[in-house]
Amino acid sequence: MMTGFERYTKKTRRAMFLEEMEQVVPWGKLCALIEPHYPKPGNGRRPKELEKMLRIYFLQQWFNLADPAVEEVLYDSASLRQFVGIDLGAEPVPDETTVCKFRHLLEANHLGEEILGTVNLTCKPKECASPPARLWMRPSFTRPVRPKTATRAATQKCTRRRKGRTGTSG
């Protein structure tokens, strides 16, 4: 993904995951599910585009981001902005209050369970690399699994002891 003057780039695991989710998640169905509850343009500020807010909500779930953190990471990461569809030359990132209100809208109308059900029905295990429950939570690469050692002796064997140090400086 070229965003400016870069000559050398590498597709990251995050970018590959987001490309897969772009194809797998039924964005149209999910927007249709939320749309009756979403505010309509009228008096006051125009609401942000529903699909962008939904994608931001999914980013929060996948990457375990709080409302202020998702705002900051969208300003910081070009791949996440591209996934959401935000062009900083034309519009700002939704602020944390807007993200919070959207999340509260989904919670108040109990739409989280319906969203999960729709995603699980759409994503067959053979079609996508990430299982449906993982799609809702977060990708597997966010926290590497570290093997646990069975005994204390095995742990001690792995540690390196320094010899000849008395703890005094001189």
C-alpha cells in the first residue's frame, strides 16, 4: 500500500488481516441491521457515515482499543485509515465521543449479539483463515502465545546467571 513518497514497502500482517476482513465481513448486511437505529440527518451536526463507524467499532474489538486509543491509532496508521475509508485531506477522524456514542447505541439496542450472529453465519471456516469467533474478538497476531514451562527446573535452566558480580560498584 503506497500512501505517499515511499519507494519500499512491505505488506504487514495487520494489512493482510484487514484485506481478508474487507472480503469476509458482510458490511452491507450489518449496516442494514443497524440503520433503523442510527440517527438520521436533520437538526444539528450530520452523523458520520454508518459503515465507517461500524468499521471503527470492529477495529476496537479486533485490536482491543478504547475510544481515545482508536481515535489516535486512526491518525497514526495509514492501513487502518484505508480500511475505515478515512481520507485526512477531506475529513477528520471521528473523535472519541462520537465513537463512544456509536458503541452505546449498539449496546442500548442489543445489536452486538445480532452482529456476531450475522458474522458467524457468513464466515464459513473453510472460506477465511480466522475462525468466526476470532473475527469478532481480535486477530491471533495481537498477542503471541508463549509456551509455558512445566517445572521450575525447566525455567531455571533457561535463565543465565552472571558470575563474578558482587553488587558493589567501583
